Amino acid sequence: MAQELEDLRVYSVAREMCARAYRLSADVADTDLRDQIRRAATSVVLNIAEGRGRGSDADFARCIAIARGSNYELTAQLQMAMTLGILGDCAALVAELQQLGRMLSALINRLRMDRRN
């Protein structure tokens, strides 16, 4: 997979979701939750970047799987914050994070298929 990091759509989407999560969490009074939301959002982006820099499809797939886990964690945090009334309605962002999760899964599958061929 010879694409540069900036050329990967999943990376661009993850960066945008991270920025949105940061902005959304700015008013969260619970600093532990706010920081955890930000760490999970950042982890998605950074694991994509790290994986791309590793040099092999196998390593890239492992890092994308970690990014996907962080994406699920972020989704759960936002849903929990909405349920607790800590955050307003962020259902649109949650839906977009679920789409990002599907993109990450598709990339993992493609990387694993490329290894088999």
C-alpha cells in the first residue's frame, strides 16, 4: 500500500472527527471524561499515522485495529455522556464515528487480503 498518509481518506476523516470531539468536549465539566474523550479521539488519528509509517501491511493492519478500538471507545464515551446529560445531542457525531469504524474495518480487511495475495 503505497499511499501517503495525507492521501488516505480514513486519516482525513479521523482527523476531522478528532477536532469535532475536542470542540464538543470543551465544555465538559468532568475533566476525567473530557480528557478521556480527547485521548480516545487522538488515539484514532495517531494509530492510523503510526501504522502507515510502519512499512508493512501487517503492521498497518494491527495499528488500524487499535485505531478502530479507540474509535469504539470514543463512541461509547459520547453515548454515555449523552445518557448522563453531560453532553447535549451528539448523535450525528456518533453516527459519523460508526461510519469511520466501518471505514477502518474495510481498510483492515483490504490490508489482510493484500497480504494473502
